[in-house]
Amino acid sequence: MRREIPEAWRVPVEDYLAYLGAMGYSASTVASRRSRFRRFASEIAHSPEAVTTKDLIRVLAQCPSREYKKSVKNAFASFFRWYCNIEHGRDDNPADMLPAIRKPQPAPRPCPDISIRAALEKATAAERLMILLAAECGLRRAEIAQVHSVDVVADSSGHRSLIVHGKGDKQRIVPLPDDMAAAILAADGYVFPGRYGGHVEASYIGRHISRLLPRGYSAHKLRHRFATTAYARSHDMLGVAKALGHASTETTMAYTALPDEALRDLVSAATMTRQSDAADDAPADSDAGAAPMPEPLPSVRPVDRLEEQVRRHANGKVRYRYEGTRGSRRETATDSPEALRAALILAGEIGHGLQSAGRRSFSIPAEACAERYQIAADGHTRRGSVLRAGARLLQEHGLIELRSSKDGTITGNVTTGAEQLRAAMDDYAREWMNRQR
């Protein structure tokens, strides 16, 4: 049963939604805010003038996920900022004191190609085009629904591309395979027409794709597949972000999964503990011509008792490894062995971009990279601080030049060549091994 918005909220909410429309917000965003405030207003017992910060916190506490919680908080902040500053409905803003909500970082989950091929085999012609537009061109559900034959354009080389109508009326151009371009042109109008004119809804596209894919996969996971495949081939995060319609490469990072083979190669290259099983049974000549590997470290023996792992002050509080003793210099993130490992990882990332694509500039999201490689915080507030310490080591050794950045990335330029970076990686690995003994 549809909830009716209370009388005290009806005019403020309608005026607020009109304000969002004037600001250029999409129809879907306006509709989402309407539904959200209809629910909130019907559950709360008083008018907008009497809403307190506790009322808003109570609603946020009931949100099922961090992503949804952040969306609800943004809606509250936007409404009461408008209500206080433009509508002048009250002097204080109850949303000002809402707690900060960290941006969620969901792990990418690209749909496997084998599942996509199976879906294509049982799909209709229209459904095949839906799947391919998402998996091969990276389109969203709403963007697929709006595809029209007039949006196919030809460039100077004769190849065809598609004008994609994205979020917030933003347009981008995505190259099209020839067979897909021919199928869109043959529609002579909307490729997926609605029953009563226009085009179908985004939900229609989502339902048709989801029922063809295995449980747990959706049209959005096909975008993850496009992002992962495109980045694996190009190593150009900015180009992948542009193709997906993202304003920031940080958003694209959440869509891009490291291929299993590449991840296994990275882990194998960085492994220093002694491994058994298949490696010991390999033929003697299997590594012929390969560079000799350093002597592996003996496998780490776990400590049985927690008390043996944790040092404490007299008052019982944990003494972290970066804390100095009285009269000695305070140890910082740069002094920790983990900073050497961070420098080794950064040198590998930067060197790969230099060698494969000739890129001499880099921009690496610190927290995302630290999480990907499981950098240990070592008592510091953020793992990203240890990764930044590794970047400072590279700069001190003349390998890179860092630039200031306020968006949480490690940004700069390479000042040396790939050979010097590889030599530095060897030095960092040896020093790290010595520090672990």
C-alpha cells in the first residue's frame, strides 16, 4: 500500500524536488528522493521544523548497508541545507552533526566469460544485444534501454561508435563492434521500444539479463567484466573510466578485478617463504634459462599464545612497534619493515606502467592499493600511511618525484628508468628479508 506524505511535509518536499529538477538532477534521482522522504515523513511524528539530529541518526541506524546509509545521509543533508538556507524554514540544520560515513569499497565481481557464453546461447536476439552492450561496451541498464539507431555515428576512419546517454544527461562515445552497430542500425528507432512508445525501463533490461545469468550475477556484473578485461588489456585506468562514464578513476577501481593469473603471478613473485608440493616435484630442466631465484626464507612458525605477540605498557595498553622509548627517536612509518615492502610493491606497479605503456606519471589510490596488497597498518591509523611511507622512500632514493594530492592518491612522476626500478626492487627485497630475520 502506497504511503501518503503528511500534510506538514507535502509542500516542503514538493518544493525541494522542484529545486533538484532545476539543479539538473536526473528524473530517477528525483523519484528516489520523493520515495525516501515519503517514507521518512510518514514514520516520523512531527514536521520538518521539529526534526532533531537524533531522529535522523535513528533512521540511519536502520539502514541495511553502508552504501544505502551514505545515500540516505546525503539526502538528509541536501534537504535540510535547502530547507535552512533557501526556504528559511528553520535556523539550525539537524543534518550538520550527522556522523561521517566512510565510502563503501565493494570488491569487484566480474561475471565469468563461460557464464556469459552460456547466457548468449539461450538468449533471444534482443537479449543477446542487451548482454553484449553490457559485457563488451560497459553500458548500464538505463543506457542500454535508451539505445537508438540515430546514436550510431561514424568516425573519420569509417569505424562506428555509439553515443551513450549516461547518468545526469552526460553523454559519452563508445566504440562499437561492426556486428553490434549493424544490429542497432537495423532497428531504425529505439532498439528496445516500450509498449506504449518510447523505450523500455531500466528494470526491464535488468530482469531479462539477470534471468539468463547464474544466481548472484546481474547486468552490473557485466560492467565489472568489461572494466576488468579492458584494464587487463590496456593498463589504462583513465581510459576505462572514460568508457564506463565514471568521473573518477577511484570509482573505476571498485569495478576492476585483477585477473586470477596476474594475481597468482604477483603473489608468486613476492613470496619469500619456502613452498612445498608441486614446486619440489617439477622436472629439473623446467627452469632452464630462467634467472636464479633467491634462497627462500624458512616458513614462518605461528606463535601459539597471543601474549607472546603483543607488548604492553605498564597500564595494560598495547605498545605499538612505532612507539619509541624515552630518550630515543620516535619511530615513524618510514622506519618500519612494512614500508620497505610498500616501496617494493609501488616500484613494481610504477615500473609495470612505465615498461608496458611508457607512462611516466602515476596516480595510485593509497587506501585501495594498501587493501589490495594487504599492507599491514603496523600500529598506524591507516594502512595507506605505510604505503605513502614507501612512496617517500622511492623519492628519497631519486626514483620518483611526488606531487601533493588531496584526493587520497599517491601521485607523481617517474624520474628514472625501468632497469633502475627493478634494481631498487631487488635492494628493497633484500633489506626487507634482513629486517625480518
